[in-house]
Amino acid sequence: MATAVIEEQLRKCGYKRNLDVAELYLGRKGLKEVTDLSRFRMLKFLWLNHNKITRITCLSNNWQLSELYLNNNEICDITGCLKHLTSLHTLLLNNNRLANLQATATELKGMTNLQILSLFNNPLAQESSYRPYIIHYIPSVQRLDRQKVVQKERDNAFKIFNPERTAVIQSLGFGRRTDSVLATKSTSKSSLRKSVPSSGNDGSVDRKNPDALEVLLLRTYQRSLMQYSLLDWTKIPSARQKRTGEQPLDKPQLLTLKFR
């Protein structure tokens, strides 16, 4: 049935060569599957919307596709079906049966030209983290589910799915080396001596020599420390706040940390 529909469309459009086919409308034809479209190497616009398709297996060599309309079908999974379409600019998959958010995003994240994406009215769109997840893992998308993606959404998504890097960006570290004895005040000199190895003639320190023992203790417990100062930049007044005289509720604090 699909082959007959395709041939009918080619006849209506007056296409005589496969290389001439840049657009192909196969929407609303009651199709359950579509025959391989590899022969249309220059195909850029394809409508398969409003059918009964459950799996996309017809686009293995259609590298030139720019717009693909698969909305209003019965597609449950797109894994391995679309990731090679790196020229894709517009993809409509709304009103299907896609349930795995992670698998769907993984399939699409390599499409660096994808700017318009619709996934609403799929089970995966019911997840609470759906929109920020798609925005974060498919950063090329400019319009998601008919709504423009704004920078604030990108920032929030980054904070949610990359908290460690967010903490680094929000804090600025200034490092310098300091020399300090790590032994605490509560540590007695006698307890430190107990941890020193036995004396010998191979260069080790004689425990009976107090001066030599002190040298060993200093060398053992003195280390080159890294000292960092961290500043929470979210509490620094913005340019607008400076102009209006507004001040943040909490003043920024400088936190200093030392570690080996």
C-alpha cells in the first residue's frame, strides 16, 4: 500500500527522476509502515503525519532531510532510527506513544542543527523534569513544543543536571601555597615521638637525640598546603542593583579552605 501511495504522489507532483524529489507528502494516508525511501537522496521535506506508523525504518539513507513530520502516529520508540539525520532542522513527534525520556533525548542529542522540536502529548512529556531535561541534553533546540526556549530555562536546566559544575562556576577560587604544621594543638610531642621509626646508621634519626627528633617531626608533619578562598557570586549586587541602590539580603562572605 505504501509503495502505491508513493508512486501516486510522484505522479501528481510530476517527478520523473528520484533525484528530483525534494518534498514528499505521505500524511493522512492510513499507513502502518513506509517502504524504504533511500532512493530519494535529495529529499529534504517529508510528511508522514496522521498515520498509524509504529516504527520508523524508512530513512536509513536520507541524509539531506531538513524537516520531518511524524506527529499523530503510534510511534513507541525512535532508538536507532533518527540520530543519523544530522541535517534535521524541524522534527515533530507530538501525539505519539514515546515513553522513555532518556532514550529519546539520547537519540536526538547529536542533531546539532535541530532547532524546532515537538514532543508534547507523549507519555514522556508527563515527567516533571521533561522540559529542562530536553533543553539541557539537546542544547540546539530553540523552540520546544511551540514555545521558545529562553536563556533562563537553559540556566535552570544546567543547575539541575550539572550541579557540581554549577557550584564551581558560582564560586571563584584563588589558590596559593602556605607552609604550616598539620599537628593540632592537642597532639602532644610525646605522642608524636611514638610514631617515629627506630634509629639506625642508614640516615634515620636517633630517637635519643632531641634535636634530631624535632627535625624529623617537622619534616614529617609539615606539608605544603593549598589555600583557597571561595566567594558566592550570586550574592554580589548586579549592575541594575548598583544603579538603583538595592543590596542583596545577605552580604557575600569569603570562605577560606586549606587542604593538602
